[in-house]
Amino acid sequence: MEATEEQALLTDDGGAAARTRTTTESSEATSLQLSSSELLSPERPVMAKMSLYSSHLMSTWGQRMWEFAIGLIMLEMYPSSLALVSAFGLVDGLATVFSGSLVGSYIDRTGRLKAACSMYVLQNTAVALSALCALISLHSVEGSTWFWAGAICTIGIGSISSVGAQGSSLSVEKEWTVVLCKGDSAVLARLNSGMRAIDLTCLLLAPIAAGFLMTYTSITTAVVAIAAWNLAAWAPECYMLVCAQRASLLLRTPKQPNVKAEPTHASSLLLRLREGGWGIYFQQRLWPAALALALLYLTVLSLGLLMTAYLKWQGMSEAELSLYRGAGAVSGLLSTVVFPTIHKRSGLKATGVLGIWWQAISLVIAVVPVWLTQLGAHLPASTISHVLLGGLVASRFGLWLFDLSVSQMLQEWVPAEDIGRLTAAVI
């Protein structure tokens, strides 16, 4: 019925077609230009969904491989300390925080295809260049000018890749999915679960691939392979987005102009940031849930960059680390399987509460051996490490259940013209 109404509007005496051309010229001049035959083409939602999945899979695979490898590469560069690893974590986090609102504003005011492909270019090119800089540092004498130049460029450019990854996530996962579902909460829940399942599958398999490459070939081979993947994947990633637009009239429909996306009286970066994202953050009724998600990621225990490097420093192999990280991804994948069902029966709020309690209980169990050692108990270091890692693996289920719930609240409750900026502020 909706598709019939849309086609009727589009063919009504040519008036709607004219209005579509006018909107395209004003708000999306650089996006796909829609011919009358394309406007009247039948909807293929399954094809659109599979194209989005394919694009997201290729992008996420390359980024997840690099996220796992870069900490170990830094440790290989400077094995006597975690200083380089810590420096990268700090710079990467700051880059994501301070660029988030600006990236969100760019996505809000730019055509869907151009915005997503621009972020893919930024992400993939930065990974490849960062990998090249890492090779320079790895093959230079430690402490030499070339060594430090390569290390600094690896950290800086690697952080830019995270900005690109954040932008592609905002565009494809938060905006394209909402447009494709057109307000159907149940369909959106299933599509969100599918996108998150891809992310977690890559989190499971990409580190295993990178870890085994680094263990059983060489670190140079692994770095070259990651760079090559990211360079080769960009064109297919964008092509699959083009296929998604061709398969869905909803995705081909231009965005409405967003007059708030570019502040007119902002003369400083801080004012632009406030008006770009933070200015609307506390106006939303879901800001407590969004703040809870932000605080959770600020404090959550995870097999992230520093813990991976620390466990490697303690003697755990890359292969074993990748297997634990993969187990955590499997735990998270289970949450994407059950999320649509729990959401349908209990609603978003109850699903989020269940997720956060599961996550908290799992982490309490994980740190029990650490508390016991502080009370005087003598436990093997390996036991402490494995119980801690087991708790982290179990906590992924609750973490991603909570994340999915809050993310869908953002998609459903925030106006479409503000979704990019507000989501960037939350992330």
C-alpha cells in the first residue's frame, strides 16, 4: 500500500516528479540523479538489505583486523613498554570525541551515497597509510629518526581511520537502515540485529585471521595483507551502496534540506561543536539512556587495545588472544539473535535493563579472583587471567543487548535531520 501511494504521488501529473527534481537540486546535487524509470522501478527490499549487509561486511572486516593488529604492532615496535600503545589509545579516543559532532553534521547535510562513500575513503585510505608507516617503523632502528617518524604517523593516521569508521557507521548503520525500514520498529530491530551480527562476526573472525597471520607468517605479511584489503575493498563497498539505492525507492529519495546542520553565527570551533551536536543532546527525552551508554563504554572492561597488549606482554600468544576475543564476539552474536524476540515481547526499555544487569553480574564474577588475591588468597596468575577473560566473554551478551536497545531508541526517537549529529555526540 505504501509503495502504491508513493508511486501515485510520483506520477501525479508530473507535479511530484518536478518537486523531486527541485529537492534533489537543492539538497543532494552530488547524489544519484533519479530518472523517471528509476523512480517507478519496483521495490526490492531484500536486495537493498543484502547490499547494505555486503557493504558493511567489507568495511567492518578491514577495520576490525586493523583494530586488533595495531596494538600488537605497537608492542612489536617498542617491546620494552606499553607507551606507544597507550599513546595510540589516547590519540584515537581524542580524535573520535572531538571530530564526532563535525562528522555527524557532515553526514546530516550531505547526500547519503556521497557521505557514506566519503567516510569509506577516509577509513580505508587511512588504514593503508597507517600500515605503511608501521612498516617503516618496524624496519628502522629503534630510536632513530625514521623509527619515530613512522611511529608518530602510524598513531596519527591510524586515529583518522577510526574517525572514518565512526562516520561510515553513523551513515550506513544509523541512517540508511532507518530510511529503509520507514518507521517499522520490528523490521528495524531485525535489520539492526543483522548489522550488529555482521559487526560481531567480524570481531570474531577478523582478529583470528590477523592473529594467525602474525603468528604463523610474519608481522610484515600481516600488515601488508591488511593494507591491501582496505585498498581493494573501497570500490566494492561503495558499489554495494549504489545497488542498495537502485533496489529501494526509499533510499533513492533525497534527504530533506537541513538548515540547522551548518550554524550561521558560529565563529569558534567550540560553538560549532555545541550547536552541531551537544546543543541538541540534552533536549532529547532519551539523554539519560544515551549518557548511560556513553558512561558504560567509558568504564567497561573489554579485550580492547590496552588489555590485548598487556596480555601479550604477559606471554599470551596472538592466536590465544584472538580466540578469546572471538569468543567474546560469539557471546555478543547471541544477543543479536535474541534481541528482536525480547524487543517484541518486552519493549526496548526492558530489553536494555536486562542487558545492563547481565553485563554487571558477569563482570562482578570476573573480578572475584582479583579480590581474593587482595585478601591474601594465593591463586595462579593463569587462573586469574582465564576467569577474568571468561567473565569478559560472558559480559559481551549484556553489553550488546543494552547497546542495541539504546541505539534503536536513538533511531526511533530522534528526528531524522538530527540523527547524525546526536549519534556522533553519544558515541
